[in-house]
Amino acid sequence: MTSVLTSDWDLWTGFAVAGLATWRMTHLVANEDGPGDIIVRLRVWLGYRWVGRLMDCFQCLSFWIAAPLALFISSQPLRWVLSWLGLSGAACLLERLGQQPVMIEPISREAGDAYNVLRPETDGLEESVGSSAKHGSGDSSTRT
């Protein structure tokens, strides 16, 4: 078997077009309602079966949608598998590029707040426990 695309230009152009097609089809199925709400209806009909759950996972979908599209790049088994994985990876990268960047901002600390990070509601609890033990206000009949 030979490559479906003959020249290097055709190979890279074909990979770029197939990568964009993989992203578009995957995004349509995973994140959109579809024309005439056909994707929503299909998602409802499939329900919680494994195919229905597959439609909610962009990475999973791109893996399966890229398989037939990789045949446009190569029909040789090894090249087809590599193209399949490459198209799925390209679709996942395109999806990440289209999302809002994650911003990590430092938390400002006020003076004296460093010790109350995990349990701020326990402030004063030590004092009340300590004072009740000093004054003997606990019920001694339940202690052993």
C-alpha cells in the first residue's frame, strides 16, 4: 500500500486539514448542540451508555474521530497509526489553545493570619477547653 498523499507538501497540507477536521468534528460532537439540535437529541437517546459517556469526553472522541481521517494521510498500517495518534493529539492541542488561560494568583495574607489557614473556626476553642479544665467544669462521672 502506498501513501494516499504523494508529495511532502500534500502530506503536511493533508495533515493540517485532517487535524482541523478532527478538531471541528470532535468539538461539534462534544461541546455543541449541532444543526437542528441533532447532537443533543443523539446525546439524549444514547443516555448513560458507554457511547453516550464518550460524547462528553473531548480527548476520547478525538481519538476515535481521528481514526478514519488518518486514512486520508496514509493507508500504510504503521503510518496510519502514527497519523491517527498525531491527528488526535493535534485536535487536543487546538482545543487547549482555544480555552481561557488558567490564571494562578497569589493569596494575600494579613498579619496574624498565617496560623489559621486550615481551621479558622477553632479560634478560641483552645481557650475554652483550657479554662474548663482549669475550673473543673467538665462532668467527671464520664471520665475513666
